[in-house]
Amino acid sequence: MNHVLDRLDEAASERLDGAASEMLLRGAWEVPRLPVVVVQLLQGLRDPDADATSVAELVRSDPALSSLVIGLANPVGARTRVEDLRSAVLRVGHRSLGEMALALGIRGRLLGTPAVDATVRTMWGHAVGTGLWCREIEGEIAGSRAFQCGFVSLIGRPIALRVVCETAAALPIPFPGVERVLPWVERNYMAASARCCEVWGLPDDVVDVAKNHPIPRNSATGIVASSMVHLGATFAAWMRDPRAWRETAIRTSPASATLALDRRRLDALFARRMAVVEAVDRVVGGTLEVRI
């Protein structure tokens, strides 16, 4: 009897795999919408003439976002506290403000499916960690849009997981469990990341990185940025477990060579591990529920 059930499970899994792949290929799934205020903020921050006053006015339009910015501007241990939004925007900085708005703005759009919510949170946290590590690596190679490239390249993983879940419900067949569908997610999440980048109106080079970061040499325009994301994702996966922190593997990786990260630069990155862990914890522990 168990062998019969195993065959039935295998057949259902293959059917689910094929249907989810077709749905992803046809784009017949809903890309999570960024909250309007986050879209406006990201557009405003891309304006080279944007100043703290105009950015603060955008933030002020949403109370939850205003509260987040005030909180980011007043970390534990800050010598002075700021309460007005303009001062908070100046203290946080345009880049950090855009990064946090993007990351936290999408989180609430990913949750809502109990069968996968715990894994979605973990995957979202890994995307945040990848973005923050890319920012650290950027400081060593003088790149651009580091957090955005890292975060959106990995955000396809929880989105692809949601696509499988929704496909199972539509067929309908029982969802086989996260462990059974993770191989499909790992094979297909890059397409989900790239589609989200396109719908969200992100630059073409970011779309290219989202498609190609697992194999940077396939990137048409951004082999350096793709290598940065590849390495950032590795740092993010290893950073919480010292036993998994294989410095030799990172030092000898093709991504490190492409980025020209020598021993001194890699030593500087390794020394930042706990600081990045704390930064990820601050972001993951934050909340942002903004109006649609």
C-alpha cells in the first residue's frame, strides 16, 4: 500500500511541477504589488534633485511609514533623539530609507498562506541579508544599487513558493509540503525575481542581475553585479552559523576573483559579520503596513 501511495504522491508532484512551471512561464500569477507610497518614495529618491524636505513630505503621507523612519533615525544608544521627519530623513539617509521601504513594503504582500508563511519569512530574511551583504561588498568594489540588486534577486524564492502553493490550490491537489517543492523553487525563482523587477519598473541592469546571479558569467551587462549578489547570498546563508562560515570557500570562489576581492578586503568583510547580523535583525524585527 505504501508503494502505491508513493507513486500517487510522485504523480501529483509531477503534475504540480508542470502546472506551476507553466503558470510561471505564462506570467499567470499575481506579482505582489508594492504599496503606492513605497513606489512614490523609490521614484522620488531616484531624482538627483530630491532633498530631505520633499522626501519627508512623501513619507508624511503614510503614518506607518512615518513611524518607521522616526524609529530608524533613533536607534538604541543614539545620543540625541529626532522627532521631525525632515531631520529623521537626513539622519537615515536616502539610500537606507529606500532600502528599508522596499524590503518592508513587500513583506506584508508575501504573507497570508499558513502552510508556507514560516518559510516565506525565512526566505524574506535571507533576501534582506543578501541585500545588506551586497551593500558591504559594494563598499569594497565601489558599485551601485547594491542592496536593491541583492534583495530583489532573492525575493523570487518566497514568491515562487507562493506560486506553487496557489497552483496546488487551483488544480486542486494537496500541497505536498515545503520540502517537496523546494527543488522546484530553487530551479525557478530567478524567473519570478526578474518578472517582479519588470513589473516594479526597476532598471534593466537590475532585471539582468536577477535572472543571472546564480551563474554570473551568463549576465549580459552585469557580471560584476551578478557576482556581488552571488557572493552576498553566500554570506547571508552562512552568517548565522559560525560552523558553516567557510572562509576558504569564499576566498577561492570565482565571484571573489571577479570582484577583485583580495585578502585585505575579504578580511574587512569577515570582520563585519556580526554587524550585518544585527542589521538584519533590526530590519526583520521591524514592521511596515502601509496603505495600498
